[in-house]
Amino acid sequence: MSGPRIVRAPRGTELSTQGWQQEAALRMLQNNLDPEVAEHPEKLVVYGGTGKAARDWRSFDAMIRTLQTLKQDETMLVQSGRPVGVMQTHEWAPRVLIANSNLVGDWANWEEFRRLEALGLTMYGQMTAGSWIYIGTQGILQGTYETFAAVAAKKFGGTLAGTITLTAGLGGMGGAQPLAVTMNGGVVICIDVDPRAISRRIEHRYLDVKADSLAHAMQLATEARDKREPLSIGLLGNAAELLPQMLAEGAPIDIVTDQTSAHDPLAYLPVGIAFDEMATYAAEKPADFTLRARESMARHVEAMVGFMDAGAEVFDYGNSIRGEAQLAGYDRAFDFPGFVPAYIRPLFCEGKGPFRWAALSGEASDIHKTDKAILDLFPENESLHRWIKLAQDKVHFQGLPARICWLGYGERDKAGERFNDMVASGELAAPVVIGRDHLDCGSVASPYRETEAMLDGSDAIADWPLLNAMVNVASGASWVSIHHGGGVGMGRSLHAGQVTVADGTKLAGEKIRRVLTNDPGMGVIRHVDAGYDRADEIADERGVRIPMREG
Ligand code: NAD
């Protein structure tokens, strides 16, 4: 056998399948594993610790083969990254239905998951890895940008200029942090134990420079801060060591967060283990590694709390680091909030979330044309305009050209229908896929993240993502997925996703209108049900029917 397999999605209008719905699924599965997109494509790992696109190469090959022969009235069923059946359905039905990493409640823990994974019975699907709509770091860039913009609005007069942010984790998603902070005018120090993660972010223009040492990082950071210039600095090291050291030295940090893969204790490097030994140690002594990782996370979170006590704005960025630190016995872990209740929930009440699309033509010009369509459709939305312009300037496409922007109820369907018209008229070179992150307003139950501190205490109610998946199936999405675990880990979340293909046909237009209305509609009704006034206003304003408010 020669070297590792290289997978890359075909471009252009020639189909190797029986229709664009199947072709889109095939290309997006391959695109998730494109070396430009995936963090460890040779292991089928796309992002987020061990989030995979397919269970193994045999399953990957079987999915490609099946998609190539799948008819317009057939549906392929995928069980944790392996195709397990093809059923006759109908043209409105999804072409692919996916269930990843789901376990029965009492068994939903890492130990049992890993036992089953080792037997080859399951895989970790993360959110968009196993549901084939990961678009590289840009996917998370906009959400991260908006979160830091919200921090700036809340505490620093609308800009991060003149502030220093401290964070860790420059992986697939965490790698968006440096650019998101500099786009908001700030300075950021980003710690990672993996030198490759630092050089990759510099290569992709998400990170500006690498510091030689902690002292060098602090010097660069304070100089840029004093000149109110944006700068992102990569620093090699273990966050569990460096954060306590920086706190002890009185480092002038204004904002602290973290995006190491803390949700998976086997993906967080404990203090005292060399980075080069991490994989072997985790594989050979998982229980010992987990204990040590949690202990290190407790020291890491303790330092975050220390920065908070010293006046910094501190938040958890959805990686469960507080939960893991608490498991190690640190009792102040939940003293700082998660980013959703702190900044994002008002957007969820409006059905807003991470709308994204990718050009199956492979041509950047298709994305630029859709960017313009978005700007034309929503002329009054200033932050959207600011984002699209910044993205055009700063974002390096990875794999198939793609774009993300947060749109709400009543907006996503308009954008989707416009894209479909642009495909129909030939303005775009080929169809586009329209999907989203599972991290959305009405598609997740995740008490440490999307549904943390809900007004009515319904944080752990998991009926909502299941209803979300069902409504997307019933509305005509091209593929629909239900996952467990995702960004916060085993036992801590259930979430659903959909992708719908704009192939320019009238039928696709009908499906898009329903899916892109009903999918964000779930966000509005979920938050009405939980008692949020803003969601009530949106439901009244935009005509979302809520039976319990009628009669
Ligand atoms: P990843 O696995 O691609 O990257 C994690 C990075 O952390 C790696 O580069 C690794 O080297 C580094 N790391 C591990 N241990 C470390 C330590 N002790 N000190 C310093 N660096 C360390 O993961 P990702 O896709 O970037 O995601 C990171 C985490 O953030 C996940 O838990 C994910 O679920 C979460 N996340 C949440 C949100 C959200 O809620 N919006 C968004 C993005 C990411």
C-alpha cells in the first residue's frame, strides 16, 4: 500500500450519481475529509477531538458506492458512520438519514462509548463531522466573531481595541478565535500544545504570529494593546500550566475563554505528559489519562476563575471544561457562565443561528455572487454587512468554497429561495447546499451549552432536537441527522441537523421554503415554550403558530 488516502470532492456540473441531492451528499461527505478541511483525514477525523465523517474506510467506500446508485425515491440509512440500509421512500423524503453516537441514557458515558467504538459498533459524529456539513474553520468564525462582538458591546464600549484576550485551543474550531478577536480590534494570546495547530492557523491567515516564549507573548500583546492595534499571538504550551503561571504573574488580561477539546478528556493534554506521547498514553492508559486530564482541567478552570476574580470577563465557550473540572472536585467551576446564556440566547429567541452554504461548483465566484445576494436581501442589517465584507477580505476557503452568516426566522427561507433562483437562472455555475451547524436555536438539548440556564429550567429536556429532526424530514430536507455528544461530550447533549440542496428546480424551491421556515421556527417555539418574551414578540410579529397561546 502507498501513503494515506487523499479524498477531495469533485467540482463542476458532471454528476457521478442519479441527481443533485445524492451528488451533494456525496461531495459533502468527501469535502469533510478533504485535507484542507479535516484535521486528521487519514483517521477520518474532521474536527472536535475525534469527530468523524465515516466509521472506517470500508464504510466510507460503501457510502460513496451507495450514493452513486441511489435513486430519487430511495433513502440511505447511516448508523454511526456506516451505511446500514437503503429503503424505498419518495421524492420529498431525504436521500440520507443519519443517526450518530446515540446511546441509551444509563449507558451514555465515555467508557461505554469507547468500549463499543473499539468493537467497531459506533463512531463519534461531533456535530457537522458525521453529518457532512463542516466547512472548515470559517464555519465557526462568524459565531465566534459575534460572541466577541457581544463581549465588546457588553463590557468594552463596542470594540476590543485596547484589550487582551487569553484563550487556548487552535484546533478546527478553536482556530477561529484569533481572527474573531482581531476582527473586533483586539489582541489575543492563543495557547496550544501542538506546534502544527499553530503553524496551520498562521498558514491559513487566522493567526498573525507565533511567540518564542510567554514573556515574548506578553511583550507583543501589551505593545499592540497600548497602540490599540489588533494582533493575534500563538503560544506553544499547556494551558493548564501557563494560565496559572500568568495569573500568578499578574498578567493584564481582560477576557478569558477556552477551546481546547475539553469535552473529551482523552483529547486534552494533562500537565506532565509530553505532547508527542499524548496519543500513545491516551490509547494505552485511558482511565489514568482521563483522571490526569480532569485534574489539569481543574487547575486550568481555577486560573480562569482567578482571572474573573481579578476583574476579567470570563466565559466557557461550549467545551464542557467547567463540567470536567467539577468532576475533578473543583467546586467553583461553574462560577463563570457559558457563552449562550451570557451572549447568544436573545438571538436564539429570534430563530437566529448559523446558516451556511457551500458551492458544489467549487468556484469562489459562486460564493461571491451569493454574498452579494445576501447583502441585497438584507440591506438594513449592518452587522451582517460588516461580517460579509470582513469574511470576503479575511477568510481563506477550505475545500469547497462556502459561507456562513447568522440569519433568523423569516430570513433563512428568503436567502435559500434566492439561491435556488440563482441556480435556476444559470447565474451560479452549479447547485449549492444549504445547511447549518447543529449548534442552533431549536435543534439542541445541551445543559452546559445551548440550553444552559433556560428560564423555565428545561435545560435537559431532549424532545426538542428530536422534533427538529422530524420536522426537517417532514419538510423535505435532503439529509437529516440526529447526534449525541457533539461539542460537549457523551451524556451531555442531543442535537439534530439538516442540509437542503438548492438545485434550481421548482421542487427544491418548495422544499427550501418549508425547511428553512420550519427549522428556525423550532427555535422560536422552543424559546416561547420556555417563557422568553423576545420569542413571544417574534412569534407575534412573524406569525409563528403556538397552540398554547391560541384561544
Ligand atoms: P480540536 O480537537 O480540533 O482542537 C483542540 C486543540 O486543543 C488542539 O489543537 C490541541 O492540541 C489543543 N489542546 C489540547 N489540550 C491542550 C492543553 N492542555 N493546552 C493547550 N492546548 C491543548 O477541537 P476544535 O474543533 O477546535 O474544538 C475545541 C473545543 O471547543 C471542542 O470541545 C468543541 O466542542 C468546542 N467548541 C465549542 C463551540 C461552541 O460552543 N460554539 C465552538 C467551537 C468549539
